[in-house]
Amino acid sequence: MLTRADNELMCRVGPGTHMGELLREYWIPALHSTDIPDRDSVPQRIRLLTENLIAFRDTSGRVGIVANACPHRGASMFFGRSEEDGLRCVYHGWKFDVEGTCVDMPNEPAESNFKHKIHLTAYTVNEQNGIIWVYMGKRETPPPMPEQGFALVDERHRGALKYQRDCNFVQALEGDIDTAHLGFLHVTFAGRPQAADRVAQLLTFTRDKAPALRVVETPIGVMYGARRNYSETEYHWRVSQFLMPFYTSIPGFGGRQSAKIWVPLDDEHTMVWETNWSMGEELSPERQKGWEGRIPPSGFKPDSTDWLGRARFWADETNDFYIDRERQRNENFTGFEESNPIQDGGIQVTMGKIFDRTKEHLGTTDATIVQVRKKLIQTAKAHHEQGIVPPGVDEPAAYRLHGAEFTLDREADWTEHSKDLVRAMS
């Protein structure tokens, strides 16, 4: 368990908090490029790390992510006019470019230099691989972009999906590095056809429900091998990664790799970005969208213009995640729809927005979670108290790690065997 103080430190992400300042040192995915596809398109409300922000694409095609409140008298820039390479507040006509520079102040005398003293908070943006990334930290020159496997291939070989989860980002992230739940939460008794390698995976998880964990630190995170009995002479190893500050990668299947980015919108809401890629054959259109087997039959709610109005599933707390007790008896373990994001998310949300970790009782299969929490808390404290640059910020190639899965003779060294398997490219 954690102390109450450490739990608060780990989960609070607003400006000035330990974890909030740590996260701001890294690039953060904010939107799909297709969310604001057109020049001079309608501004969009977004929330990141508790901050209410406005995203827009200007006349030249550049993306701006700026503060919601106009620095004049606080009117919302969401209602602004996107025109001639800037966003103009409709209250008094002050106009700002994507860098937050005031380029026009029509309600002041022509000879006034007041506009040169005014700046709208604006964050550095990098549009790459169909995703709009934002840097919210203090560096004048932002760090390099992380070289996740997704970023190393062309659009025919990658896909991305995002969906929102109504709980704290660490609470959501912990589900992806918890291998023990695979023998329970996602078990299917009957139902949708499964690929042969997926069937083999599920059989392994259900045959050995108490994996032995081997947890090791990496230069920018934590890697673990979950060892399950496979035969009298072999173990099955499932190797997964946590990469600072909010990346995870579990083994993919069907010839693709995958990773997730757990982005805090605020303390109690997380945008989950799933990226997937193949170093070989092209992905199908569904996999390029990242949708195949991930979106539940009930689908997404229509997007709205409120701060948390994007990428929300219909299945949520208000309808008990569409649990079907007949399905729970006969088809799958949870009774939820046959979708891992719904099964994971539904259970995580039942823990509350921010779980009180002073009340938990951890077991041996929680060893990775313990180590990841320690990494986050110690790194946040070192950054806040000593100004130490967090791991990974200036090491883009370190993000080429991903999950892997294999069987191995019982006497063999799993870390040695996995060295090449977990690296996207040398």
C-alpha cells in the first residue's frame, strides 16, 4: 500500500504539483490530426493536465494550442474567429497567432504598443504521424520526440485509437502492467472467433493463473517477465514494458506490436491512446484505425464540444457498462461486452476516480505495480526537489522498447532471450 501523501503526489497532475510538473517535461498526445483537419476550422476545447485549452488550425495549416481565457478580460477563446493566421477573441477583437503573440488589438489607438506587451499562453506543438503532440514544459527548446515503434513506420503499417476513461491515469495504467488479471477478467467461454495465436494465449493464461513475476529496471522505466508453466520442460514468458512517464507496451499478436499512452486530462479522467504497428506486412484498414477488436458493439457516444466531450464509450457507470448476467454465466467472465477496453475500464472505474491505496492489500503478482509506483514517485520528487532531468526526456531511442511473448526452456535466461525481441529497431 501507499501512504496517503504518496498517493496524492502520484495522482495529482495540475500546475505546480510534483507529478504535474514531471509530466510537463514530456511530449503529450493531444488530438488526432483529423480532429481539426481544415485550415481556419472551428476551434476545439481540450483538457490536458487539468488545464482548459483551445486547439485550432490557422490559415497556413499550423496548429495552435492556447489557453482558454483571453488575457484581456478572460473571455473564452473557444468562441473566437479563426482567421488570417490567428484566433480573434470576439469580445474586443484581440487576435493571437499559434505562438500566443498578439498580432492585432483594434480597440487600442494605432500608435499604442500595448499589444507587444500581451501574450496568450500557448504551448509548442508538433504534428507527427497523424497525431498532434504538445509540450507543456518550461524548456525554451523542447526535447526530441520519443521514437516509439509507431513513429518508425509509414501510415500503411500503423494505426491509432483513443478512448476516454473516467479515473486517474495511474489507476488506468496499472491495469496494463497487471498480468494476473488475464486469467480472469478477459476469459471467454464462448462467443467471437479468435485467431489461433490468441486462443493459445488465453489457454496459457487460464492454465496458470498465478504467474511468477521477474521485474527489472530499464534506463527509462520498468520491464517485467511474467513466467507461466507451459510444459514439463518449458515456461511461457510474457514480457511487458513501462516507459516514463505514461507509456506501456504489452505483447502484440497477429504480426503487430502495440503500445498505450495514458494521458491525464485531469486528476480524474484519462485519455487512452492505443498505437499499433507492423514492421512487416501492411495493416488492414481496421487495424490502421486501431479499431479491430477494441471498440465494443455499443460503440462511441457522439463527440460534443465540452471539455471532456471526446472519445467516450456508451458503456459507462450510468448503465453498469451494459453488464448482461446471462452473458456472464455462459459467454465471458465479466458479462461485459466482448471488448478489453470495456472490461478493463469498467472494473477500474468501479474503484472510484482515485482509489485510496492506503486500503489495498497487494500480493506477489502486484510486484510490477509496486515498482512502477516507486519509479513515478521517486522521479517526481527528484525532479521537483533537485531539478533532475527525468529519464527518457532526452533519450528518444529508448522508447523503441515494446512487449514480447515466447516459450523457453526452463533453464534459459529470459532477459537474454528477449533483448532483440523487445526492440522495435536497432
